[in-house]
Amino acid sequence: MSEHRNPRRLWQLSVEWLGESGWPTRFDDAAIADRVYREWVAATNEQWLATRYRNRDDLADALELAFRPIRDERTADSLVILYLLILEIRGRRDGTLLRSRTH
């Protein structure tokens, strides 16, 4: 998806992939994303305690590293986008992330 960096377009392509594929690797992917998330939270705990901030770019990079070697490009792109959203919601729900405040 490198030629389509617009966030709305990335989301649209991910949803299209989801509908077309039916996400046959969902359970395996969920286990991978869970492991990546737990490792990221552990790696950023010191930063979190000091600043109440976790670098989400590091999470995105870790998801890329986890999925790119095992999934084709379109699937990996879609998984990264989907899991960034899913894990953001999870983090807010369980208290490991706070909503960014700009006002």
C-alpha cells in the first residue's frame, strides 16, 4: 500500500481485504498481535510511568516486523492497520494507553 498513504485510503483497503479474504488467519494473527502488544507494553513501561506516554510508532514497527515475513504485502498492510486500531482500543480500555489530548 505504499502508494496510498492517505489514512482513509489505508483503512478502506484494509476493510476491503477483510471482506474479500474473510480473514482466514485471524486466530493466529490475534496471537501474534497479542504477543507484540504485550512486549511493547513491557518495553515502554518505564516511559509510561515517567510521562504517561507510549510511542505508538514503535508498536506499528513491531507489528510490521511480525507480519511482513509471514503474510503477503496486502495482508500484512491490512493487519498492521487493523491491529493498530484494535490495540489502541484495547490499550484505552485496559488503561495502558491514554487518549492524546490536544486541547
